[in-house]
Amino acid sequence: MNEISSHEDLKIVVVDDSEFSRSLIVKMLKESGFTIVGEANSAIAALTVIKEKKPHVVITDIVMPEVSGIELTENINQNFEDIYVIVISSLSQEHVVLEAISAGAADFISKPLNQQQLIDSLEKIISQMNKE
């Protein structure tokens, strides 16, 4: 994989069934110079976007209709080896965080979302990608 030298080199897909939450995440990322290559309002729609856009990172909510963000994370982990997943959720009990991490999430961020925390998480992923 090519080295990521700046925020804009990192391709991100944002998945959340809440249009408000999704647009807030996208706004924070764009303000910080990241490149959003796609958005999806469900895990099922996300898989189509992921196959088309081939992002480096998927940021997903957990609670969504039909397929959860945890199930999406597992699917990504099994089928797309070069994609990192950040799970964002208002569910922040320890067992939920552990479930997300064991599903293959690179990070877990609790809502309400803090822009700096999101940037820090993405910068850790960039650093890890550049070491591989």
C-alpha cells in the first residue's frame, strides 16, 4: 500500500443511519483535511460503497437497522484486509467496546463525538499504515 503522507491521502467512508450524525462526522473530517470518498446509511449499502471506492478507513456507528456496525466490522475484517474500521457509538459500556475490538475495529470512539479524538485516531491509523 502506498505511504499516506497527509490527511487528504487517506480515503474514508462514513457509515451511520442517522443523516445528522453522518453529516457531522463528514464535516469534522473535511474541516481537518481528510478525503471522504463515500457515505452510507446502512451496513448493507456500505459494502457496496466499500467495494466501489476502496477506502483506507471505514467509520461506522454500531446501532443500525438490519446489520449492526459490529457485523459490518467483522465483514470488513474478513473480506478487505487493508481497511481499518473505527467504531463510533453512544453505547460505550465495556462489553460493547470489547465486542467492537474483537470484531476487528482499530479503534472505538464514544459519542458525543470529539473532533480531536477522531483526528488522533485517524493519525494513529496513518502511522500504523506507514509502518506496514
